[in-house]
Amino acid sequence: AIGLGEGLVQKLPKSAEARYYLGLSYMKSGQLPLAEDHLRAAMSLAGNEEMRANCVSALTEIARQNCSVKSGASAKTSLPQS
């Protein structure tokens, strides 16, 4: 999925949907910094509130995962501003 998503983002770099799904793929594979990058890009490109909300939800999950990995230390990922 990541390979296909990367190819799609190369062809359609301004597609919020392509970046969102690539971000989710990176998230599921545990590559949280890459996931965060693509999800933030998707949020900035999003043309509707539903896509923005989906991005915020995924970024919030990354923040939770970072917090649990760091077991109480401050997480690198900050919650998005909506």
C-alpha cells in the first residue's frame, strides 16, 4: 500500500485524499513521523471539513501512540490546531 500511495502522491501531489491514505498506511506500519508529515499535508490541502476532521483524528491517534511509547515523557507530536 505504501508503494502505491507514494506513486499516487508523486502523480497527484496536491491530492488530500492520496496523502491521507498514504499517511494512514505509514501509521499502520509504525512509521509515525512519515505518517504525520502526510496527514498534515492532507489537512492543509483538504477541501472539506470531513477530510480535515479525518486528518485531525489520525494525528490525535499518532499523538496518543507517541505518548504511550514515551511512557509519560513529552510527545514529539503535538495535536493539530483546527
